[in-house]
Amino acid sequence: AATQSELIWFNGEIMPWQNAKVHVMTHAMHYGTSVFEGIRIYDTHLGPAGFRLTDHVQRLFDSAKIYRMNVPYSFDQVMQACNDSVMSNNLPSAYIRPLIFLGDVGMGITPPIDAQCDMVVAAFAWGAYLGEDSMDAGVDVAVTSWQRLAPNTIPTGAKAGGNYLSSLQISTEAKRNGFDEGIALDTNGLVSEGAGANLFVVKNNKIYTPPATAAILKGITRDTIMMLAKDLGYEVIEEAMAREFLYVADEIFMTGTAAEIVPVRSVDRIEVGAGKRGPVTKQVQSSFFGLFNGETEDKWGWLEPLKKS
Ligand code: PMP
């Protein structure tokens, strides 16, 4: 596979990538009992730096807490594992995938109360998720027939393996129908998010995004963009939005760690604004990517330089 490296961190040890194996009876494989993160390491003016690494690790622990998973490592150990997964492979930039899962704990749906989780941290090179040219050309999206999870079924605020069956339905339906990506409505019929990215709408120079109650994962990129946009002088409004708001938007863009900031040029084959990346999207993109070469001042301490391991 393209997304692989030489070494990987597995249950406390750095080992050859191909040695990190689990049994076929792994609980997580049967029941989706895993929580994970996606984190980017950028090659910055300060050297390789994790982007909001601490915030991602906090969300990982929060996801584990929501599912009452026992994580056999401290916060600092997980931070160190993330660091080492990149540094041991000498990667100047990387995507890191920490995963905590229920392994060989038996086949009961409810794991034994003292069951310890397994943990892996993989780091590998990964370019633009929706393709390099999508960053300025934009993508064509569709609102899919699959809705996002209802809040009283599976919590979308936890980044858990099982949630991605929903993302898979949303994304593959869109792709089968010739679109680049899908957008889901929540079970109230309001705009939620993409398969693996949050959504922003620009209308009359104001920036809107669905609130946490719209069955979204509260993305760290979403939070970053809200802060950067406010810093640029924009009013940023978290507000429930109906599907048709997307059709009359001036600009739309999607955000996520893997996706970064991707302009949306059409929704359901209706052109968004001028049908190409708009000026606000472009400004927000340059502000975001400027963090990694120092052009945007990192007032928030988001860049966390890695340490030689
Ligand atoms: N929503 C979903 C469903 C996601 O999987 C992701 C990617 N983690 C996001 C939103 C964006 O979150 P973040 O900006 O923290 O990567």
C-alpha cells in the first residue's frame, strides 16, 4: 500500500511495519470498537512540527472516555509515541494515525471491565486527500441520501472506527454517482458535514458553519479556521443551515486534517458562486498554509516542533 513506512509504534515499541499484527478475532474488527486520530506533521520553518498535536491527543483520550476504554498509556506517553512514529522514520512531514482498539478480549460485545486496549501509532507520507489540484479548482459534491448518525444512536463527537461506516456510505454514494465527495444532512434534515470533513459557507462576506448539535465531529481544522477567519476580521457564525443555503452560497469549503481546506465548486450540480474557488476561501487557505512557513503568525502555539528521539 502507498500509505506505509518502515517502522511503526505498536503497544509501546517501535517495530518493523509488517510486524504490527493482530488476531482475526480482534474485538474492534467485529464490533468497530476503536477510537483514533488523524494528525498532520508539517515541514515548517521550525522543523517538523505537529499541528495542534496536543489537541488531537486530547480528543483521542476524550473519544476513549466516551466509550469507557482503558488506555494503558499516559497522555505524555501517547505524545511521545506520536513523536517517535515520525522521527524513527525520518519523515519531514507526515500523517499520523494513532488508533486505540479492543483486541483479544473475547467475543462478548461488552468487554471484560478490566480489558486493556491495544494501541498503534502509524506515521506515513500523505499528500492532499482529494488531490493536489482540488485545492484551487475545487470539488463537486452531492448531498447524499444517507443521513449522519442521530445523536442518540452513535455519538459523532467521538472519533470512533464504527462511525466510518456512515462516512463510507456518504462518500461512496457520491462517488458512484460521479461526484468527488458527499455531504450529509443530520436526522433533522439540516446540513451536517462531509464524510471526513467539516463544512463552511460564505454568504455576504460572513462565514457560517453547522453547530456541534448538527451531528458533526468538531474538527480541529474547523476550530482553526474559525479562529483564523475571526483574526482576519470575518464574522463567523455557528448556525443550523438548510440544504438550500448551500445552493445560494457565495462560497463553500470543507476542512479536515487529511483534506486541509478544499473549495467546493458545485453542490448537487448547482454552481456555488462563480463555480470556482472564491476570494474568502483563498484568503483562509493562505492564512492556514502560512502557519507552516511563518507568514501567518502562530499566535496560538499550534505548531508543536517534534523532538529527536
Ligand atoms: N468530520 C469527520 C467525520 C472527520 O472524520 C474529520 C476528520 N478527522 C473531520 C470532520 C475533520 O476533523 P479534523 O479537522 O479534526 O481533522
